Amino acid sequence: MSISVQGITKVFANKRNKKSVNTVLKDISFDVNEGEFVSLLGPSGCGKTTTLNIIAGFLKQDGGRIVVNGKEVSKPGPDRAFVFQNYALFPWMKVGENIMYPMKMKGIPKKEREQRLQKLLEMAQLQDYANYYIHEISGGMKQRVSLLRALACDPDILLMDEPLGAVDFQMRQLLQVQLENIIQGSNKTALMVTHDVDEAIYLSDRVIVMSRDQGRILADIAIELPRPRDRKDERYHQYMNQLSDVLRAALNGGVKTKGDEELLEFVQKTESREDTRVTFPQKSALQE
Ligand SMILES: Nc1ncnc2c1ncn2[C@@H]1O[C@H](COP(=O)(O)OP(=O)(O)OP(=O)(O)O)[C@@H](O)[C@H]1O
Ligand SMILES: [Mg+2]
């Protein structure tokens, strides 16, 4: 299934000054083709979550259209599963019940639900936690449960808002590989928000960078590397350099949140390797 974001505008009331409004997104357009994995990067407040919420149908836009597989959508649907930035798990249910909930809603028989649950739990190394309540597990575990719940119904489209942001480094790399396998093996379409540039390059076919200037798209970069990706590949580093340049411009000195700090740290790290840096050829130069 494909996603087409066509000229989306979103205006919020300004809570400090009732007379003015805050245009968070203005005329934003991009496509995610069937089977593609696209990441959204950008500083805090640039409208990444808002964009994802509009595509999911949780939030109504003030202009423009969302087209999924050729049809305009305005409501949430089972074709689009969502992994929330703040997990959004049901605290009164246990881990296993949370993951099985969407399968139950879809009418999947109990036996099959339980089989799928086991597979999913194993994938994220959570098989010992099915009977824990949500408040009894760590933040990183909650995030993994949230991801498993989205995968439970085998959706065509996965919308993920920083799905691995709270997961520690080793588990994160493991889940990146699992996520890649699931998505590549099934022709799913994925749109993921992340503050981790390496994660974006590792997983994505394309990386889109948004700015705080009403969500304006600063770059839409195709990552043309064979899979599974080799982090030691010179071209991998060229993409890192290219994204570092775009992100420096997008941050423009304004660092507000932990996510911004993560982006800034990446830019600074890349800059400190400047001496070994290979400049990535610009599109215009390639065309000449
Ligand atoms: N319900 C709302 N009412 C008013 N303003 C809102 C609402 N939701 C979001 N905003 C504003 O819209 C802007 C974009 O928010 P959004 O959550 O999309 O940013 P983001 O790019 O996901 O940031 P982060 O990286 O911090 O998660 C922010 O200025 C935010 O304050
Ligand atoms: Mg967000």
C-alpha cells in the first residue's frame, strides 16, 4: 500500500495568545511508495508527530489530502498500525493482553492469537514478561511492547513515532534488524519518525528532513545501499555527512529537547571527523 501526503496544512490555536494561530504544517507533500521504508527526521516541534497523526486519521488537517492506495482517507483504519511516541499501552492489561488486544478486535481465534503472541515476544526477547502489568516493566520494554502490538495484526502500513527511542543501544540494534526483516520480507510500507540518524540510514529507502519553518521539507534523500546495510561502507558515511549538513541547517542553533540534543551530537560528531570527510556529490553536480 502506498501513502500520498498531498499539500497538508495544519493550524493549531495559539494557547498563549488567543488572537493568533500556529501554522505547524504548511502545504506539505511527499509520497511513500508501496514496500518503501521512509524515515522522518527533524528538530523538536517541526511537526513530525502531527504529520503521522494526520496520516493515521487521528487528527484532522486544515488543508490538503491523505491518499492511501489511491483512496482519500480521513479516519483511522486497520490498514495503518501506529506505534506511539509515548507507548500508549493499556495499564490495566498485562503485556500479553496488550499485544493480543488488536488481534482480538480483529476476531483472530484465541489459539492463533496465542501462537502469534509467542513469536512476537520471542522476537523482542520478552517471552518471560507476558504476565507483567505495564507499570511493572521498564520504559524500553514498554516501547518494545508497543511495537509488537502494532505488528500483531500484520498491517500493510506501519506508522511509527520514535519506536525505538527509549530502547537501549544493544536491544535497539537487534530490533532494527528484526524490523528490517519483517518489513523487507512482507512488502510492508513504513513511515518512521526518529532522532537517530544512523537508524534512519540503516533502515530507510528514503530519509525526509523537515524544518521548524512550518514543516518545510529540507531534503528527501534516497539511501541507495544494498541490504543488509554495512555500517563500514564508505557510502554509508557519505550519507551521514550529507544528513549532518541538512540537520545543522534544520536545527539552526535551536536545541529544545533530548531529541534535538541527539541530533546536535550527531552533527558535532560528524563535523569532528571533518578531516577524513568525503564530500557527497550534490544532485546538480551529478546532472552536469
Ligand atoms: N494539540 C495541540 N494543540 C496545540 N498545539 C499543538 C498540538 N499538538 C502539537 N502542537 C504543536 O505543534 C508543533 C509540532 O508538534 P509535533 O508534536 O508534531 O512535533 P514533533 O516534530 O513531533 O516534535 P518532537 O520531536 O519533540 O516529538 C509544536 O509546536 C506543538 O506545540
Ligand atoms: Mg513527536
